[in-house]
Amino acid sequence: MKLFKKKPEEYLNDGVVVFFETIAGLSMFSLRFFKGVFVPPYEFGEIKKHMNDLGIKTMPIVSVMGVIIGLVLSMQTLPVLRRFGAESFLPAMVSLSVIRELGPVLTALIFAGRVSSGIGAELGSMRVTEQIDAMEVSAINPFKYLVVTRILACTLILPILTLYVNFLALTGAYFATALSQGMNLQLYVQSVVKALEFTDLIPGIAKTFFFGYIVGLVGSYKGFTTKNGTVGVGQASTSAVVLSSLLILLSDMVLVKITVWLWS
């Protein structure tokens, strides 16, 4: 009995075809978004609603993550710095790591895991139950009402969540530092402020706009183009998380290179 219905090279070819079809589809979907975002009517009420549903309700999980990032990073770094007699540099190192890279990327990945899958499942369910087709028949632009508002909400809310996570991570790092070194709050804050510059904050927050856009775009694309009934809804939800997380990591690599080039 054969374990595989196709030859390995056929699976590889199918995967390559699907990859390029997805990239082409996302590009056309993105172009359609930019064409529609500046055209009235502007659904400010829907954008506000989605910012609450997709962003504010993500705060509990990112709150836990933010505190743990600071605690773990401090506890892991302190023994290394102690070898070189550089314990005093702990607040500076933790703050730079969190603000420039860990805070934005980890928040975006958690956001993608919760939000992108939710958007994919919600829009996918509307597609397979023909609710989107009914909106088109009723002379309502479903892309404008369902997709544009969700992408804008994700793009706007993720930077706010990132600032919130950064604050919690630095707070968690303070508790770890205070317990291990007995450092008081005033000295800790002075060390963090001295280590950080305004140019450290800008790149980390600026790229979260791109991350939020990616999460909203991928989730909306996968849900809006769902096929194969309820099975397709599950596939859309899963693939939205995987693809958005991958694109976040790839775009982060590119954006880090750009920011280093701009601020060096």
C-alpha cells in the first residue's frame, strides 16, 4: 500500500505553485485595499469597533507576555553580565533589547496568533454561508465594509499594544533586578532613560504599523477568499496564522536592515 498518493516532486511543485499564487493574491488584495481606503464612505464606527474587538481584548494575553519577557530576560542576562563584572549594565541592555526588537516582534506574533486567525475564521464563515454574496446583492461593498476596516484597525492598534507591552516588560525587568541586585526604582529609571534615545524608540514602534498591516491583510485575504465550505474555514484560520507570522519575521529582517542604514 502506498503511503503517498503523489511523488515527492509533485508535492514540491504543488507547494511552489500555491506559494506564488498566495503572493500574487496578497499583492492584488493589497492593491485593492489602497484603492478603497481613500474612497468614501469612511466607516469610522466599524474601525473603532474592530480596534476594540481585535486589539483591546488582546491585552490580557500580551500583559502576561510583557511581564514575563522582562523577568526572563533579566534573569537570563544577569549571570552572563556578572562574569564580566557588568551587572550595572543590566537595565540598559534589557531596555534596548525590549524597545528595539523583542517587544515589537513578540507582540506582533501574539497579535497574529489571536487576531489573524479570528479574522480568517470570521470572514471565511461569512463567505461559505453566502453572507458576503448577500451584501453584494444589496449594493453594499463588502470589501470596504469588512476588509478595509479590519486592516486599518489592526494597523492602528498594534503600535498601542506594543507601547503597552514595552512598559510592562521594563516593569517586569525592574522587579527581577530589584530582587537580584536590590536596585531601587529611581536608579533603575535613571539607567533606562540614560541608555535609551529617541532614535531607539522610533524604529521599534514604526515597524509595528507594518506588522499590524500584515496581520490584517493576511487574515482578511484568507477569510475573504475561503473555499470548500467549513473545511476551508479551518484551513483559512490556520494558514492565516502561519503566513502572517512568517511575513512578520521576514519583514522584520528587512526593516531592521533599513533602520540600521537610516540611523547609522
